[in-house]
Amino acid sequence: MIKRHIEKEIVNLKKMFSCILISGARQVGKTTLLLEYGKKYDYITFDDPFAKKQLKESGINYIDRFKLPIIFDEVQYAPDIFHYIKIKCDYLKKKGLFYMSGSQQFKMMEKVSESLAGRVGILNLSTLTNREVNNETFYDAFIPTEKYLKKRKEYITKFTEKSVWDRIFRGGMPELVANKKFDKNKYFVSYLNTYLERDVRDLKQVGDLNKFNNFIISVAARTGQLLNKKEIARDVGIDEKTVSKWINILVASNIIYLLYPYHNNKLKRMIKTPKIYFLDTGLCTYLTSFETTKTLMNSSFAGHIFETFVISEIVKSYYNVGILNPPIFFYRDKNMVEIDLLIVKDATLYPVEIKKNTNFDIKDIKQFNILKKNKTIKVGIGGLICMNRDLLKLNDGNYVIPINFL
């Protein structure tokens, strides 16, 4: 059993809310997490037609059949349950009564907002992080401060370049991590078929599943790059309006993450277009037809997929401490000057560059100067995340950060 770091947040939220909802993509371990956490709780899955039938027939009295606390799994298939849970919560006025999971955010969250506002704590579970795979007990969200780096150094697991690329290639799906003999291609064939048939088929925005499948492949080929709706539309044979709708579906399904350009009154963004990142690099490398770690490492795609891995690890480090909207952005101006990542905390910008190689140079962070020239903003410690194995000071105020410090 791989310990999930987000479990600490379940403990925190149950003291604050009557309900806890774990959202996330398919097969990332939501059910396993709740069953492990609530070993003594009753468990009902609405993936079971009989359970849905009982709910429909019993209405408000359905919940009275069970002892609380209880786990309700796949709640997106039984949206009426949210109204009944609200009534029960308001009557009992207790915390930690209902634990729920669901994988279709585009259907589920609207119902949750309508019925359980103020009563539910929401967590987003993604695929396994490198910390979880290595069984590390370090939980802080990534930020390149001296305090973070000093603390993180006590928990790191040593790595080789090959081990990192193996992780990137295989991804973080719990089944693929736990069972090294499980064929990755066969796994993702089944995964995508289930996703398309169970989650996407009944959506009004998707009329052609074959085109939607081609759309996912087209998006995967652009991970780590600016979202170019025109190119994707041309590749798939759909219009740009449809691309926008389908991108929203991938975001709501926790398949991709959109990183937006930073802006405020002191540092205006020059573009509005977000960058696309797959949250599981194993799924991304499957969709882009890479057969081995070696071919991936030596490909022109390597830089984009390495950046994707870094961003996804950072995003998940925030999800795992209960932050649904990580304070992360990128910078790009009209002169094409770009900073891969800006982390915002306490009105301070922490710039980060990402490089797949082991070698590094002060020139790799020269773009940080554009922030420091603006005297109206506060710039914190910067970092260059790469394959170098040692934490080093690149210069005064900037560090070379090994990949295992994420």
C-alpha cells in the first residue's frame, strides 16, 4: 500500500466540514484512499446499478439505512444524493459524516456547489508523486526558498538520470507503479476506452468519440507548449470553438493542467494564452507513441516532457496540501522572453527555470533579470531545476535545484 500524502488533508478537513469530496481522474486511487482511511465505515458505490435504484426508490430515507460516517463512491452517477446529504448535514450539525469520491468534475461540481456549499471540503487527488513512489514523508508544497530547500534536503531519495526518465516514461498511475510487470500500453488502451465510454460519451459537447480520441493525441503532442487552438483544430478536423470546449473537458477530467501567464498591475502579461501540461506523463508518452525510455530520452520531445513532469510534480505538491488552485504561472512578453514558472507567495515572485540536462550555466537564468529591473515588485529566491545531483548556489539569490528536491 503506497501512502498518499493527501490523507493528511482529509484529517484536517473532517474537523471543519460535514462532507469531504475527493475528486480526480480515473484510476488515480480515490476509492483505495477512502477505503484505507475509513476502514470501519460503510461503503456504497453508485457505479452499482442496484445502489442507484435503491436511492431513487428511497429518496431522503436512503441515507437512514446506514451508520455514519459513510463512504459514497462514484457520486457523479447519483447527483440526487447531494441534496439528501445537505438535509442530513443541516439536521445533525456534525463534522466528518460523509466521504465521497468522483471522477467527472464537469458533471459533479455544479451539483456540489448547488447543494453543499459551505458544508464540503474538496480535495483533488492526482497520480502518484515522486515523493509517494519513494515513500518519502515530506509534505510541503514546492517553493524555492532556503527554508524549503533546507528542510527538503533531509528527505530526498537519490536518483539517476535513467531512473527519472523511467518514471517519466511510465508515469504515476498507481497500478503501473505497484505492478512493474503490467504492460503500460495495454493499461492505457483500457484506460482511454473506459474514459471515452463512461465519462465522455454522454456529453453534449462531444458528438464524435473518434475525433475526441484524436484530439487527446493532438493535445498530448503539444504538452509543455502554448495552447494553439488553430493548429489542434486543423489536426483533428474540428473548429476552434469545439477545441475550447474539449480542452475544458480535459481540464475538468484532471487529464491536463493549464498554466496561465502571470499578470498584475505592476507586471502586465503580454499574452493571454495558457500552456498545456499533462498531469500524468505516462499517459502522455503513451499517446505520443513512445515505446521505450531510451527513445523518449533521445527525442526532440524530451525537453517538453521533462518540463511537463516538473510542472505536474509541483502542481500535485499543492493539491496534496489542499490547494486546488496552485499559485503558479509563467512569464512571456512581446519580446519572447520567457520564464518557465513563477510561484507567487506573500506578494513575492519566485522564478524557476527548467532544464532537462545535468549541466548548467548562469545564462540559463538571465531572464530573471527582467523581473529584478522592475523595482515595484518583490522577487524572491530563484531556481534552476535540472538533473544535477547536488543542491548548489548558482549565484547570490539563485539555486541549482536537483529534480529530487520537488
